[in-house]
Amino acid sequence: MALSPRAVRRKIRTVTNLQKITSAMKMVAAARLRRVQERVTSGKPYASKMKELVEALGAHVQGLEHPLLTARQPRRSLCVVVIAGDKGLCGSYNNNILRKAQAYIDLHGGPAVRVITIGRKATTYLTKRGYQVVDSFPQINVNAPLSEVQAIARVMTGIFTEGRADEVYVAFTEFVSVIHQKPQIVKFLPIEQQGVAAEAAPGRDYIFEPGAQKLLETLLPRFVDNQVYKFLLESMASEQGARMTAMSTATESAGDLMAPRRSRPRVEHLPRTPLDVSPSGVKMAKSTKSSAGSDASSKPKGRIKQVIGPVLDIEFPPEALPPLYNAIQVHDPKRENILIAEVSQHLGDNVVRCIAMDMTDGLVRGMEAVDSGGPITVPVGEGTLGRLFDLLGNPIDNMGPVKYERRAPIHRPPPTFEEQGISNEPFETGIKVIDLLEPYARGGKVGLFGGAGVGKTVLITELIHNLATKHGGVSVFCGVGERTREGNDLWLEMKASGVIDKTVLMFGQMNEPPGARLRVGLSGLTMAEYFRDEKGQDVLIFIDNIFRFTQAGSEVSALLGRMPSAVGYQPTLATEMAALQERITSTKRGSITSVQAIYVPADDLTDPAPATAFSHLDATTVLSRDLFKRAIYPAIDPLDSTSRILSPLVVGEEHYRVAREVQAVLQKYKDLQDIIAILGIDELSDDDKLTVARARRVQNFLSQPFHVAEVFTGTAGKYVTLAESIRGFSEILEGKHDNLPEGAFHLVGTIDEAVEKAKRMSA
């Protein structure tokens, strides 16, 4: 039987509280593990010196006698010291060591074996099973005084020296890592002289004062104390590591348990047919039969309590409180369209705080608001190509309604690890300088750096053209917080160059509320995911500008009353950035490759906004104004631009070698430019003159005519394959074309075209 909404909410609260408890226990375990590790680190110098002295005694003095060194043959009795925890909730830590100890005891005499337990779990476990527990101790604390360790060590040595056990073994858990703990059983007494002498430093002479025997009697008890303390610390570290892993798993399981529960209260009160959340209202998807509760009156309704700029506080009935990220529709009779707001906070007393996606002018307290029953959705499908949208999926190009297949929610989890593609395959763009020196990874993220008027738009449109014509893919352009004029110019240029039919454009301009600018990136990404996941295509998504996305998040955070973090940015900066970036990836069906324009405030690369984006990038493309002035188009700086996959393991040995040689000769040329400017090129050595000549040819050959610029330049655009690019630059570096003029390499495609151009120039 289905649970009532109240029962579901009660379960959610219970699981939420449990999740908080397990998360707190994980943090406590981490803190305790850190203290144990600090104690181990601080005690290492003492332990190593003690070990060195005992080894020196065993190696250089023969015939030493001590009760702890005396072996008894034959062995008649045995003692096992078992170290476990006082508490549970640490996974299989206790069970693993106790079962291993039990098996060892059963193998060597069972009930006849004397047992010393450390930790209440060990005492309870072995006593209930009838073993001979002769002494027991609670688990000691990491900050326990030395006297507690010595008390345990004296009991362990006493049972041996008094003859009640001929050998003493210790069952403890060795700490390997947080996720790996290894149960061990090692021989403790008698101490074997061969063992302590095995690692003694050879070639050293020692003088023992006041005498070897006296030193041995003083050092061995301390050595034993040190070994016991080591066993206890290893076990404590293992217990806390196991508890961290167990609590982390429990926290994740609680989250998985809550996910399906959270939507249940509202689902049971909503129509059974799918919803279409759009600014013009909530419409039912096509259905063969009508539902009595499918009209608007059946949706949860609330009233506006407060309007603060783009922030709305709305009160709903207690049984119909909308979850986070739900789209709320505000009906204002004075507006042409319905205002959409997104739930961002639960304030208590049945009030939710929402961020409006449009201007809130004219809204007043008491206005009706309707929960749409789901997040903001946007249209997806082939019909979106060639169209211009706002973040809500409304066409803003005056070209009529959009023919779409369905509407998809903008909030969704990223592809799972199993769904993601595993290849590091380069994405061929057909642009020589990119493919050779900073190859883009398929499904990767590229940062585009450049000022105004250096060719960002032309480069973007050429990438869109090459993707559409050579890879059969589509592109999505997201304008985040930029000028309306720039968006209009891009729209007109794409129409003029003929790439608009394979592109979806979505704008959230700088004059719009921060909520719109924060969500437009997710809206565009949702459209791109449709082509990747359902059509199996390679998609190129452009985000201009990713800094404005962060800036909008900072404004929303301030409106919600959150305490700002460093430099005034939102405390959720890393989470918001990751929620966008983690969805940009390759899957087994297709890929989404992103090119993100990044504005760096005051050229400070340590600013949290660009620094957070840098951690997600696979490649950087830097446009240089100096190269632009020299008519090197595209004006991509070959020395400042980088790529993660420019490695011989990914691109191959030949590609890597040629790329590095190109960068080396260009760097050498850059180093010589000051000398050339002051003294002239004639003052260079012959080798340097040859380097400069080849570097200039390489620099010119990095230029290339673009298809999208044909209407402006009259020169046919060129798509150059990676193999041709490698061959061309390799031949230039080898000196095969030293006889050709430098101008022959400017704005050509392949090296063969440069040779043909040289012939035309000499004719």
C-alpha cells in the first residue's frame, strides 16, 4: 500500500537525520585517524633509534642472556593477544581480526590456549565461545598515558616470564590505507636474537657503557613497550579507517534511499500524464484518455508572501511543499507570459524562497503561484536547430513556434562512470595550429582566452562549420551574461556563413536577472545532451562567458542570504561549477566537447572564479593580439596554448615530436627577437639565421584560410587533416622548403598548396 505524504515526509526526515549522523561520524573518524597518524609520525624517531640499539646489541655481543630472549623447546603452551575495538559501526574490521584469531587459536589447541584481549569486542566474542581469557583490557585512547601501554606490556611479558606460556603471539590489524586494513598474527615473545640482529648496520664498532648486559636489561622492556604501542596504534588507525569507509557508504546509501522518496508526495497529488513545463503554462502531454484531475486546479497552489527584487517568498500548503529546483508559475494578469521562478530554499513554516527567471516588476503580495510539479524544461529535438532561445526554451528569433520532440528538465545527474567513454581520442578540428599543438580531447573542455576583436567569433564559427561538414555533428552556443549586441552579431554572422542550420543558440543576456544567467548554461547543455545521448552525435558546445556564470551564482547566493567566501564569491562555487562541467563528457554513444570563453578579472589567474574553471579544463586556446596584428589568422599563440593530451601515449610519437620541435623553434625565435631588434639579423650566427628563417615559415604556416570567412576574403577555406599538418611542419623543420619564400606559407592549407603558391609567386 502506498504511504501517505505525511508518512513519506516522516521517513525522509528520519533518513536525513541518519545521513547527518553518519556524515558526522565519518568526520570524527577522520579526525581520530589523523591524530593516530600524527602520533605514529612523532614516535618514529624514538622507535627507530630503539630498534637500532637493540640490533647493535644482538649483532655485536654474543651470549647475552635475558628472560625475554630465552626460547623453550618443546613448546607446551601458547598465549595469543587479540586486539579489536570497543565499538562497532566500523564495517568488517572487528569480524575480520576476531575470526582470524579464532581460527589460529583453534589450530593450536583451542581452549588450552591462553588469551589476552584488548577491546570489549574481543573480550565478548572470545568469552562467549568458551576460550580461556586470562586477562582483558579496554581499548586505549590515542592520548592515553604511557602507563596504560606499560600495564598491557607487563601482563604480556609476565605470562611469558612466569612460564604460563612458552610463546606469545599478537593478533592485530595492520593499517595499509583508509580502504585497506590487513589482519595479522605475529610472534611477539620470545624475542629472537637473529631477528633483532638481522638489520644491524655492518662495519660499525660499538662500545657499550656501563656494559652490554646492563644495557640489554634496560632497553628490552622499553623495546617491548614500543612494540606493544605500535600494535595498538596500527589497530586504532585501522579501526578509524574502516569506520570512515563504513560511514561514507552509509551516507551515500541514505542519499540513494531519499532520492526516490523525495518526489513521492508530490507525484501522488499530480496528474498521471507527463507535464510540459513552459512559460505559457503547464500543458498535458498527448494522451489517449483524459484525467479528471488534469486541470490546473489540481496542482499545488501557494501565495506570494514577499518580493525582494528577483527573490520571491511563497507559502504553500504543508502537504504540497514543492521540492528544490521545481519550477513555480506566477500568474500576473498584467503580463503577457507567466513568470517562472525556481525553488532555491526551504525557509520553514511552509515557505519556499524562489529565484525569478524574469523581471518581477508588478508582482505583489498575495498573488497566486502554482507548482508545476517538476524543474524547468526546454524543448529538445531536430526542430531546435537553426533557432534562437532564451533559457526557458522560448524562441526569440521571430520565426514562429518550435517543432520539438519533447521537453527535457535542465537538472539531471551527469553520466555515470559506466556510461562514460574511456578513450582519450583527439578531436580533429581541421585547424592546423589546434590539431598539432593543442589537440582537443573528444568530450573534453577547452578554455578560450582572448580580448575583443582578435577573432574569437570567427574561430567559433569555423569550429561549428567543420564539425557539421566533417563529423556530421551539431553545435550549441550558450551566451551567458554577455552583451545583446554581441549575440545579435553572432546570429547574423552564422546566417551569412551558412552554419546556422546545424546550430542551436541560447542566450541569457547581461540585462536579465541573475537566475536566468545562472541557468542558461544548464538549458543549453540539456539540448546538447539530447543530440549526444539519443542521436549518438558529436556535439560542440560553446559557453561565452563562463565567468558570467560564476558571477550570476554569486549574485544568487547573496540574494539567498548565504555567507560569502573568498573574494566575495558564493560558498557553493566549486559545487555549482562541477554540476555544469561534469555533464560535459563523452559517453559510449556520443560526446560533448566544450569551448568556454573565460574572462580573467584584472588578469589575476588566482581569482577563485577562473581558478575553479581551470581545474576542469583539458586544453587552453590563447588568442594573441600581436599575432593578429601580423595577419596570422587564426591568431592562436602556439607557445601559450596547451593541451592535456599532447603526450606521446595519446597522440603518438611522431605527432608529439613534431609539435615539440615546432614549439622549440618558435621559442628560440622569440628569444632572438630582442637581439634582432637592437643589432639586426645580420649579427646572428649562421645557425641562428637558419632557425629564424624556418621559424618565420612555421609561423606563417600556422595561419589558415577559414570557410566562414570566404564571403569577406574571397579565399576558399581549407580543412587540413592531422596527417597533412604533421607532414607539412615536419618538412619545414627538416629544411625541405628553405628555398621557398616566407609569403608562400601564409594563409594556405597543406604544404603542397604552399609549394604551388611559391610557383605562382615566382611566375
